[in-house]
Amino acid sequence: MNPVIFPRLTEKVQEARAAAAARRSTPSERRHRLSEKDIQARRYVSGVSLLAFFVCLIAGITLSAATGSPIPFVAGVLVGVYFLFALKVANQWERAVVLRFGKFQGLKGPGLFVLIPVVDEITQLVDQRVRVTDVSAESALTKDTVPVNVDAIVFWTVWDAQKSVLEVADYLDAVALSAQTALRETIGRHMLAEMITEREQLGKQLQTILDAKTNPWGITVQSVEIRDVKIPPDLEDAMSRQAQAERERQARIILGTAETEISARFVEAGDAYKDHPLALHLRAMNMLYEAIKEKGAMVIVPSSAVETMGLGGLSGMTALAQQGAVPKV
């Protein structure tokens, strides 16, 4: 193969892999990467070191102009270069991991601290605030072999900056990939119904699994929240029909129970009226009166019902007429 073409192919493969990784990365991972770039840029030069450099440079130029000798200018440049690479600043939530000749020297910060240029090196500035990583498991199978897409949010923090740098090459990738793997494992251990109804319990189990993996790296997972559980549309429609059928079944059971109770009450009422015909007549008259009173209109009553209730007398008709309505026979 042409030696000129081979490096080009290698570069294209690397670019394709980087593009694929960028597509797979979540928004939180991209934000973490941008933040890490800004943080790591301060490993070399800080605002305080730049200020010290320019102050020394201006002082050297001023003294050289006053004395007419280049020695103050050269001294100012040398001192300024020393301060440029010696003065470092770490924010309140940051710790600087310092190596001396490649060997761990200690943690520096927060605030202003001084290093020996060339001898000391800041390998990484570690942010120890609580971070948020969103994780998604695409097309993972549950215990009952149902494909689901689960989105979760992982809250984690670096409690030991030394371990996070010395024990793992890239703790950002380690946390994100471990969370995704643990999420898939947790999904495979649970039924679909458990994942939908017991999200809090699922998050606690996922936190336990992740915490066991990340603790040796100086990272602790504080909590995991299941944000969404997505199922295929066909399965969602089938579950909706199943839930509707279950509700209809429960409604029919409740209606049948109510009918049984009502019939039992009717039986008890019939036993009470069986040996008391006068009470039955009074009850019938009361029902008729209530119907006339509520509707305020003419009520047609069969003659057999009138004879049964004893309403044929003049006194009964007069009493009903005084209420404002006369039944028509």
C-alpha cells in the first residue's frame, strides 16, 4: 500500500470513530468535556501568573530605561517567566494533583500555591462538586424479554482526587460507561411491571451497584433517578387495552356485587311487608306522592294500582288535589 495513503486512511478512521463517539455521548458528557478543557487549561498558566509576568517585565523595562543597562530587563524577563510557570491557582472546589519527576507529590489548593517549574507538574485539576450524568440504555431487555429504553440521571462526586487520577485513566468515561452497563444489568434483573411501578427501588439498586464500582476510584455515587421508561408503541397499545379490559372487569364485578346487595335488601323488605299490607299501601302512596311532588305534573296510575292502594275514596282524591296534582285513572 502507498505509504502516503495509509496515514490518510488512519486519520479518516480516527475521525469516524471520534464522530461516532460524539454522537453516542450525552449532553451532560459534552458539558463535562468542555468544562474539563477549561479547567485543564489553567494547569499551565493562570491569571495571577500572567499578572506577575507582566509586572516583572514592566519593572525590568523601567529599570533598564532608568539605568541604561539591559541587565534589569533580562532579570525581569527571567523572574517573570519563573512566576508565569510557578504560580498556580485552584478554585475552592478544585484540587490539583502534583507530580514531581513523575512521582505523586501531593494535592494542592484551593487558592494560590507555588510549584517548581520543570520539576513539578500538575497532571489534573479535579472538580470535587456534585456532578450530573444522564445515562440511557437503548433496547435493553427486561427479565420478561420486553425491549425498553430507560433514561436515568446519576449524581456523583469525587471524594478523593488522588485516587480519581492515579487509579483510573479517565474517570469521566469510567463513570458514564459503568453507569450504562449497570443500568443494562439492572434492567435485565427486573420485570417490566416492576420497572414502571418501582422506579425508586430500581434507582437504589443501581446506586448500590455503581457505588461498589466507583469507590476504589475515589468516586461516590450519591443517588440515581430513573427519569423515563420507554416501551415499544405496539406493546404500549396492548398494555392500554389490557388495562381497559381489567377496569371493565372490575366495574362489572362491582355492579354485580351491588345488584346482589340490592336484591338481598329487596328480599328483606318483602319479608317485612308480607304480613303488613297496610304498611305496603302506605309505602305505595308515599312513592306516588314523592313522584307528584318532584315532577309537578300529571301522573297516570293504572286502576288496578288505585284499587290496590285504596285510593278510590273521595278523601284520598281530595288529599291529592290539595297537593296540586290529581292522578288520572
